[in-house]
Amino acid sequence: MHAAAAPRTDARITLLAGAHNRCFLPDSQRRTHAYLERHAPGRHALHVLPGYGHLDVLFGRDAHRDSLPLILAGLRGHDTPARLSTLIDEVP
């Protein structure tokens, strides 16, 4: 199903997904990001983290290093922290 209407928010949205997440497939995050970008290009972020599963992005062994800085950057309205860019798979 495709949502035709624009989101009713001005919020910047940062989407995080583990590449190995089988509960919520990373492809659904990619589709959500594409939908958001159609309505507000360049405003939102998508980060698919290699080696991470469903809740690993919050509670994984290296979440403090790999995903929590992405969450903080999103809350602060910044782009992806440069030191993490090599860990992120942003394939559309």
C-alpha cells in the first residue's frame, strides 16, 4: 500500500535498521525513507548498520559506538558523524 498524502509533521526523521533485522526488514526502512524524501528532500536520514539485528541498534555490544552517535546526531539536527560513515550501508 502506498501513502499518497504528505506526512503531517515538520520533524527531521532518522531511521535506523540493522542489516540482519528479520523482524522489520531494512527494505521497509528504505521505502519509508524514500517516501519521506519525496515530500522533504534532504531532511531525513537512513542508516542501515551492517552486522546488526533487530534490537542490536539500541542494545548491541557496539551500539554505543555505532548507532547511538547517529541517534544523537539526528536529535541535534546534524549530518552523519564522519567517523561512522564507513560503517553505514545507505543503498537505496
